[in-house]
Amino acid sequence: MTILSDHEIMECLNKGDIKISPFEPKCLNPAGYDLRSLCELSINPKQYVLAATVEKVKLSLKVLASLHLRSSFAREGVIGSFAVVDPGFCGQLTLALHNNGKKVVKIQKNERITQIVFHKLGRVARRGYHGLYQKSVGVVESRRNADTQQSII
């Protein structure tokens, strides 16, 4: 697996292997793209919140992505728990954030909050993501129990 540089990300965007909508050129960085917060947030100390990205992301079967909290928020005590973005995923991303610090952390609407790093797979995936969060819009709560109920039926 190879991490894509800014040049490679642009090539993938042009070929359609990666789609980011809306795409903001100033959010592109040397080894990823900064995703922005859909809403203004105020996270109290010891509080856990879910936040959605402005951007909708779509990945081909050739690419997967990982998410990393921007270091400024980590320096303020915010911890992010993020999953892998599988090949074939399409939708807005929901971010799980916890303020482990002693002060309220404010995040502005459209503020860059997390970096998405794209990885080129060694071979094309056999099948794409078809899980519970496909085509997510806005903040999406856990659907884990929905999956359990579906498998019982």
C-alpha cells in the first residue's frame, strides 16, 4: 500500500478514483486533504460528540483512506476515534471526538478538523464497501444494533 502525495491525489481526482465534493484547493496538502466541520461545535471537558464533514467522499476500489485529527485539536486535548474509509465508500464522514482537556474546545463551521490520507491498494479490491454507513449524510449515529436486527430476520 502506498500513501498518495498531493500530485497523486490530483491525478486520482481527475481519473475519478477519488471524489471530494465540494473540493477546496487550499485544503489539499502534501500527503492528504483537510476535511472541514459541517457545523459549529463546542466540546466541553470530558464530553464526547459526533461531528460530520462538509465534504462527501467517494473512493474507487483502488483506494482506501485513513483519518487523522489535526494536531492543533490534539494539543487542546481532543482525541479522535476514526475508522478506515473502505474502498467503494461514498458519503459524508462522521467523526467521533472526545475532549480530554480542561477547557471547552470550539470548532467553527467549515474549520479544517481532520486530514484524510489516501492509500493506493496493491491490487483492486474484489468488492467495495456496502455497510451500514454507505451514502451517509450529516452526523450518523451508530447503526450497530440495526445490523444485529437485520441478521436475526
